[in-house]
Amino acid sequence: MFVSRAEHVGSLKRPTALLQKRSDFQLGKCTAEELKSCEDESIANAVRMQLDLGFTSITDGEYRRTMFYDGMFEKLGGLKVINNPPECIFQGRLERTTPLYGEAFDFLKKAAGSENVEKLKVTMGAPEWYHFRHGKYAYEAVAYASDDDYFADLAKIYREEIRDLYSRGCRRIQIDDPILSCFCDEHFRKLMQKAGVDPECLFDTYIGVLNACIRGRPSGLTIGLHICRGNVKPTREPFATGPYDRIAKKLFNKLDFDCFYLEYDTERAGTFEPLRYVPKQKHVILGLVSTKNPELEALSALCKRIMQAAEAIAHGEMPRTIEEALDQLSVSPQCGFASHAPGFEIMTHEIMVKKLTLVRDVACTVWGKA
């Protein structure tokens, strides 16, 4: 597994010119070709910025998307756009009739150059997104007889897409999952119970779904899971809160992902104690730098927190040395810089660059490299 010590979750602050061009396109003031040309130029600049900073994990900033999860569901056959739920979202059986992220990856590869292909990362939304949000209204009975039937098709689509990306040269994929963090949150757990849903049973179901999505993945492909807490509220408040204690043991030991991106930017995420369940073969990226607060964190404080996390792993259920535990860690911002296209107004491009520079400097201080 190729390890980057300095990571970022994927989305980057969009240039004003790109936001304006997308608005023009939506208003019919420019063509799709003109929008794509602006996207291409913006992505090329973003790639250059990441490489110049010394990052070894590079994305296209999600510049072709409006929301972080775009590019998956809306391209599938069987989806119906619903303006007034609770009408069912999926009217027919889901099918992948065309590559979903392949064209975007091909351009990213071109922008980065052949010498940087192993650094490129593709992000995609979580398979349980619509199921958790819409429950029994996720699909019509004429399309699927059960959740198992629905998820089987969805997992097949993910596997097909993963294989296609691999064939194009992609060696890093990250699934952004804002659903699993809800199982840490007492408020959401009570809502599930009120709806007659057992949170533990549903969590187990989603673990099975996620594993099915990456089953049989090609050798040499690193797949990570970002446990997102929400990054779109105008108030900059998280969508879900609560420590990882409730889910940590199953998360680290039942999921077949290679690495986990965990948000640890505020006290509401709890302590590093749940890291005691991290097995020796898994990697954890600590999201310590905030993408919601413009204030720059202190480098020394971040280095100290990384050592605290290493101690939690080292003294966990499978003891190991501090050095071994530290080798299983990396550092990143807690979430993307623009999970929705405009991002937070308070987070400017200049502040983003300073935050990314800080992440790199922390990695070089702790591990000697980014």
C-alpha cells in the first residue's frame, strides 16, 4: 500500500471563475464545452498546486461536481429525480450503462503527468446514501423485492466502476461516507429506533454492503473510507456528532478497507481511545486540521496529538511499539474544503493553501516526508 503522510480528503475550494462559469451554464449563458474547458483549466491549476506543495495524494478537487457525492447515482439507469419526496427515488433496476468517473480520471492523469499517476486519488459517494436518507422510499417494489436485492445491484455497480478505474491506471479510491457517523450520534440512533430500526442491525447491514462494493478489488489498489460528519451546513456545524466508541471495533475489524479517514478536529469527535481497536494491517488518516475554521492550528499541538493517537494504538487490544503505531498514521484536514461547490465563504483559497501547507509541514516534522 502506497502511504502518503500528508493527505487531504478530496474537494478543494473552487476558483471564482469556475463557479461563475457553472452558474452561466445553468442559466444557459455558455455551452457545455465552455464549462468543461474552464473545469479543465481549473483542475490543471489545482493539480499543479498540490504537486508544488509536495503532496503525494492528488485529486481533481471535485471541480466537476456540485456536491461531493455527484457522479455516481445520477448517472445510473433506474434513477428518477424526485422533487417532492416521499415518492420513491429508484423507479427501475439500477444499471451502470457508462463509466462514471473514468473520463474525469483520464484528464486528471493527463494533468498530473505519467510520473505522478500512482499519486492520483478518485473520491466517490457512499452506497448507502439514498437508503439511509429515504428508507422504504428508496426504491419501488416493482424494481426491487428487498434491500438485499437492491444492494446487490448497487455493489455490482461499484465493483464494475472500481475495475474500470483500475484499468485506466487509478490506484487510489476513497469512498466518502457521511452515514456511518450517524451511528456515533445518540440523536440519530434514537431516530432510528423511533422508526423501528435497530441501529446495530442496520450498521451491520451497511458494513456488508460496503464490503460487497470492494470485494475482489484488483491487487495494488488502495481503498479508503472517509467517515464524514457533514460539511455543508451554513453554520459550519457537523451533521453528526459523538465519539467513535460505538462503532470503532466493527469499523476497523469488519470492514475490508485499507485505510480510514477520521475527523478529529473538535472535542465532539471524542478521544483517540477508540483507536485501540485498529489492527496492525490497517492505516488511519487523522483529520486534525479544520476546513471550517480559518484559524491556523499550531504545528506543535498537531504533532502532539499525532503522538497521542499513536500511543492509543500502541497500547490497544493488539499491543505494538510506538514506532509501529506511528507508522500506521497520516495526517489530513478533517474534511474537504468544498464538499458543496461554493464551500464556506470564510474559507478562502489563500487560507486553504496555508492549511494544506501546515498539513505537509506536520507530516515532514513527524515522519520526515509528506
